Amino acid sequence: MFMVGVAIPYSYAARKAKNESERQIWFHTVLRAMLLVAAGGLPDLQQPEADQLPFHQRALSDRPGYCVVYALHGRGLKVQGIALAVILAGYWLVFALFTPMGAISACSASRRTGRRSIG
């Protein structure tokens, strides 16, 4: 996200210099995000049984965030801070609601005994 956040102001300025409308820029942003998601899924289609590196999955999940970062472009620090708080609260809620209880129990047991029970 950092690279996207740094690149967006330059990309936006270049597109405005070409007299593109906001609608054209949004279309390009959404199209780019969809193409990046599709391109990220190609290794899965080529070798579906192969183990994927965690980075591959992480990078694939970040690509739709391109649209979110663009939507926050040019907004004030207050709006960006509120968006950050909402995103972090949303992630916390997802992990709180959808983490299997067995994983929580195993982690807390390993802290008490000093041994890993997840393997």
C-alpha cells in the first residue's frame, strides 16, 4: 500500500495533465485493480496443488486496496485518519469473530506451558 500511496499523486497529476476526467481516472483505477487481481491469480491456475508463498497471498489481498487508496487521495488528514481507524477496527472484528476457538486455546496453552501445540 505504501508504494501505491506514493505513486497515486504522481499518476493523478499525469492523468490530469492529459485532461482526463475524474470518471476516466476512476475507470482506469478500477480496471487496474481488477487486472492486478487477475494477474495475481494466474500462478494458482498454473499450479493449483503447489503451496503458495505467504507473500503471494498477501500481495493478492492488497490489490483491491488500490481503489481505497485512490478514494482517499486528496482528502484531509481527518478523513484519512477516520478511514484508517475504520479499516483497523474492521480487521480486528473479522479476526475476533472468525478465529477458530481451537487456535486460540492452543496458543494460550503454549504460552502457559512454553511448548508449541500447533504444528
